[in-house]
Amino acid sequence: MTTYFVTSHSGARAWATQEGLNVDAVVIHLDPASIAPGDIVIGSLPVNLAAEVCARGGRYLHLSIDLPADLRGQELTAEDMRNCGARLEEFRVARVPFNREAASKLCE
């Protein structure tokens, strides 16, 4: 079992360290093909990648943060993240076959 932390932000890495998260690998980009059953992926992934992690038997822990509009686009420190309620939340994400007929009713 491997625990991955997906981030390119130094503040997020510092936050994880200060929170005592035990990770095996910090990566900027995740190759979902490398995920094995039981692996844990921590980060803020696009939903399609989170679904692939789950489909491969991994667990997805989303790094959630209540970020006010005035802080968007800025590099945050670990303290900034704590002040904005940074936390891990587990999600189980699954891809569902697309139903064109049902989707077309959304455009009526």
C-alpha cells in the first residue's frame, strides 16, 4: 500500500507535514495507472481522476479548504490553510455511463 500526496504547492506540503500525515510519495502529477488496490491518494484531483483512483481500488482523500474569493490564485502557507479550515475528506467517486437521452432533457 502506497500513500500519495498530489500537490505542487509548498504550503500544502508544509501543512501535511505539520498535520502529521504519513505519505510515501509527494507528486505533482498522478498517473492513475500506478494505483493499486489499497493505495491512498490525497489531493484536490479532477473528478475523472478521482473516479479512476476509486475504480482501481484506491481510496481518495480530498484536500478540502474553505477558500475566500480574495485568496484564490495565491500561494497559501500552512497557516493560511489552517485558517481556511483545510481538512481531508474521503470521497468515493464512480464513473456512470452517459445517457444522451436524459442529458438532452436538460437543454429543453
